[in-house]
Amino acid sequence: MCGFLVFVSADGAAGEVATDELAAALDLLRHRGPDETTLHVEGGAAFGFQRLAIVDVAHGRQPVTWGAWTVVFNGEVYNFLQLRAELIRDHAAVFATEGEAEVLAAAFHHWGPSAVRRLRGMFAIVALDRASGTVHAFRDPFGIKPLYHLSTSEGLYLASEKKALLPFAGTATRVDTAALSHYLTLQYVPEPATLHPSVRRLAAGHALTSTAGNTEVSAYFRHALQPSARPAQDAIAAVRDALRDSVHAHLQSEVPLGAFLSSGIDSTAVVALARERHPGIRTYTVGFDDERYSEIEAAAETAAALGVDLTATLVHDADVIAALPRIVWHLDDPVADPAIVPLWFLARTAARDVTVVLSGEGADELFAGYEIYREPAALAGVAALPAALRRGLRAVSAVMPEGVRGKSFLERATTPIDERYYGNARIFGTAEKARLMRGPADPHTTVTAPLYAAAAALDDVATMQYVDLHTWLPGDILTKADRMSMAHSLELRVPFLDRAVYAAAASLPTSLKLARTTKFALREAMRGIVPDAVVDRRKLGFPTPTRVWLRGEIGAWAGDVFATAGVDHLLDVGHVQRLLTAHRRGDADHSRKIWTVLMFCLWYGISANPGSLRGVAPGYAERR
């Protein structure tokens, strides 16, 4: 686990490398790897590395060179010992370390870029083939680990976080308004965009190849949800076997390891399977002063049933104001998922005891855990009506007053799925974005249309999962998981996002995803392994009291941020202030919209308008 910064000169081996500037930028990633700093410069290329030592603690330094290949990577490769054995057997490879990076370098040397298809794990990799002068970069199939890139006249820069590239972006730091438009709807910036148009993310499951300044990006992995016709019990057993094997593989570590534990099936399944090999595993949960939004009691009951120790963290309102600017700095681009707040404090607490944690991210996307996945069944009656009748019902819904019972149902039931569904978060609609944004607003379909085209053969539930696997999962869920854990030098591992678990989930028919409840196959697979009360409990997912916060001290503070961030040329701040006033009076619940704009304003004040928040953001002043 680490943070890296790589530069390859456009002039090849004869190119100059600005080592002082690179060292300063690399220092911005120190939180990702405080154990060791390396800046290796050779022949027009520089490899900067901040190491968090977890595997082969004594010798696992990076970068690593094997033949003509020099490699740095961030993440974990859980089958590296098998690959190592194969390289020894087939190529008589002789290794000097016990770490993963050397295995990767040897793999690329002997197998070429296609070696990435053999990897089981989470990773962002940069590999330079000096024989051809080609840079190769890869990101794992789900997007667990981040990878950013920037091309300039000097050369190609690649890094684990965007903040390390911005010093080299020059004046190209204006806000990408199309990306902002998507953020205001989705609550995250969809890949491969960032809010800085010159910096891009390598999308999940993609490879970047760059030779002599010519850079190409292509997919090496594509999601394939293909239900099989095998008996239900066989399918459920396959889920159980794959998840058990994955959790056990994710336990390899030379440093202390723990797990996050909420009240739900996902994290409980991970902990229950982990304790089979690691019975003393420590677990961590989080809650709030307002017990309506706290999972601590339920998590404590689960921990007691499993026989594991639990450490609980309680988040107070004042903590949020101090932490939010620091959270946003670590994010690089705003993510308006309120669950990011408890995750920050959860990671901070865990990092005091352990260096690695297991967590349950990815289960909802693979096994259909979101309640909205049940919508196609709820709308099926209307969807089956003749087209003329559906158009009539659509016209009726258009004239119904806002708030009238049934209006939303008719609107959604008469709207095609490719227009209706674009993820779990739907913050600002097209009409309201037109009022909010100073410039044009991009429709969400520019992001989702290619995905719907690719998913044309799937049923509606699988289609929704397919969209989420490409958007919501890497853009929101995994971004916040990586940044909030690494902000505290904590490696977060996600056993659900394993290729064997994915294969078992991808072959499930909808009838085994959504039967009596969501995630039916997963729940049945875990029955007898986790307590029945957890198997049958509905999803909560670290609920956050955003609505309550914004009617109190945090709401008053948000108004000050809106007034000082300097975003008036991008957004109608007066419109946002009116939403905030109405919310604080109790006239309406605008919490998600206000929170989304608040996170953007914090981001803008930190990233694009430094100094504007000094008087209202003590956390930012402290961090910088």
C-alpha cells in the first residue's frame, strides 16, 4: 500500500527531471505511506514512492526493476505467491525479496502487459518498459485503487492522488463545468473526469499505454452479468465458497489487521469468515449523538454474538465542522455522500490499533442490495400497459401538483429505465440545475447512455447493477473508502470485490438476488455463519444525520461557507442560501442538495480559491 508519483519525460531517456518539484509533490502523498520515501530518477524518468509497509516489511521497497521493466504499484496482489511460484517454475526466476512488487516486475518482463489479467487483488500499477520506451499503467477491474494522469509538453505524470499532479498542471486548473454538472446530480464526479479538465482518472479495468507522447487508454476488463441456470442451492453454495476463500486470502499481512463492523450482513459476513482464520480480529464501528442514526448498539450485539472485540466511535456535531475541510482536501474532488463523515472517524480510530482493515464495500452492487433495485418489479404493472395508455398516464402525472400521492410513481413508471435510473443519488434534476448553474447543465445521459447500450441484453435489475458497477461503485463507494482510510495511513481491503466472488455473483439470476428481500443469495449463503438477526436485518449503511446537522450549528456554518467560497460565477449562491433558509425553518428537507453544494464550495475554496475559507474552515487552516 502506498502513494506514488511517476514522471516520464517526453524527450525520452535524455529528458530532464525536475527532482525538487517532484519531491515536493510526492510529499503531498505522505499520508498514503509514511514508513518510507523514495525518489528514483533514471534516464528521463522518475519514480516517487511513499510506502506503507504491510507485506515483506523489511525488503519490499519500490520501485523495482527486472530486466528492462521498472514498476511501482499501490495495492495488494493476493495471488502473488502463486505467480511467484509459476515464474520460478517456468522461467527459473530468482527473487531477492518476498514482496509483490518484484513479482509484478518479473511478470511483466516474462509475460508482457497481459500479465495484468492474471492478478487477483486491488491495484494501480505503473510499469515502464525501457526497451520500447513505453509506459504502461493499469487499474484493477473495480477501481478499488485510484490512478490519475496528466499529459504536458514536458511529459506524462501519473499519481495515486490528483493533488500530486496539480503542481504540474500550470494554468489549466479551471473548473470542468460538465463534470460539475454531473457532480450536482450524482453527488460524485464520474470517471474518467475530474473537476480539473487537464487531469484525468484511469477508469476501473482500464490500461493506459504511452509511447513518445502518444497516449492511448483501453479496457482490459469488461463486466459481464450472465445468469446461469444451475440449481439455487448450488449457486448459493458457490457464493459462500468464493466469499470464504476471498476473505481468507485478504488476511495476509505482517502488520496488525482488523475489520469494520456495522449492523448489516456485508461487514458481518466478512468478520464472521475472517475469524475462522483470525479469531482475535478487532472490529470497529461508529455512531452519533442522535441514537436514531447510530448503529453502535446493533453492531455491539453482532460483535458479542461473533465473539470479537468491538471499538465504537461517537461523532459529535463539532467534530464534523473541524473535519470536513480536511476530508475534502483528501478527496481531491468532492464526494457528497454523507457517509464519508462517519467513515473518516471510523478510519481514524482503527488506525490507532491496526494498519489494515477489512470492509464490506461492493456487496450491494454485486448482490443487489439497494432497495431501488426492487423498483422494476414495483413498476411492472404500469410498464406492461399499452404504449398509448402509458402516455396518457404520463400526461396525468404532469398536471398533478407536486407532493400529491402517486405523482412520483406515475412519472417513474412511465419513464424508460435509461432516463429514469442513473444511480443511487439523484440530487439536482435537470430543471433545478438550470436554475443553479451559471452555465449550461449536462444531462446525466451523457454518462449513462453508453452503459445502457452495452447492457441492452440484460433485464432491468441487472442493467441497474451494470450502471452502478461503472459509476456509483468507483465514483462514490470506493473513492470515499480509499481516501478516508489512506488519510489515516490505513489500508482498507474489500473481499467482496474479488474476481471469484464477482463470478459467483454475476451468474445469479434476478430471482436469487431479490426474492423475499435484497441480497437474497448472499443472505442465504451466510445463514448459519452469521446470526439470523443480521441475515434478516434490512440495510442501514452508516446512516448520517445530515438533515439534523443542517438545522443546527453545521447549517449556520454552511451558510458562511457559501458566502465566502467564491463560487458565484459558477453557481447561483442566492438560490442555495434560500434552500438553506427553508431547510433550517423546517419548511422542507433540502439536506442532500445543501450538502452537495457545501462539499463543492469547500472543495473550491481549498483547491481553486486558496485562502477564501480561512475564517470559516479551521480544519483546512490546520491541515495546510
